[in-house]
Amino acid sequence: FDGSILENLTMGKEFDEERLFKVLDITNFSENIAEFPEGLNTQIGPHGQKLSGAMMQKILLSRCLLKKSRLYIIEDVLKNVLMHEKLSIFKNVFAFLQGSTIILVTKEPQLLAM
């Protein structure tokens, strides 16, 4: 939605700042944010007009990981991310969510093999 990167990540809800920065590192989105002079306060416009498809998908995954849960359902969220980066991200996601149940819906055999 129209707003800042931070507003899109948190959906206006309270959040743990330490977990936020950890999640941004896990999804490799912190590297993208560093490219913007206003960082997390960068306005992205309606429907994420100022971001690439891969960046928007990283926002969706980061938003999911921000909330602590015992169950995570993740469905082909990183379609526009290159495979080598996707594998790195999911390796980090699986380590971060250790102890939680993860249902991964994907057509990518490389991810299922992890």
C-alpha cells in the first residue's frame, strides 16, 4: 500500500526493532534499503511503484517473519528473486524459524531439497 517501507513492513502495528533488523538481514532486504537515501522511511507509492518485484516480495516475506508464530505458511513468495539469492534467503529463514512449523508451497525443487 501507499506509505513508507517501514509502514508496509509493520502494517502500522507495534514491532520489535531488534527482530525487524534481524528479519531484514535474513531476507537480504537490508541491502536494498541501504540503496535508498531515506532508508526505511522511503515512500514506495501505491502498489510499490518505486520498488522492483523482488523488493516487494522481500517485503511480503519480511512482514510474515516479523510476527512470532508456531506455524508459517510460505507460498512462492520470492518468484522474482534469482535462485542463488533465494537459496541463501531460505537457508537463513529456516535457521531463523527453527522450532516452528514451516509449510513451504513451491514448484522449486531446489528449495524443497533444503
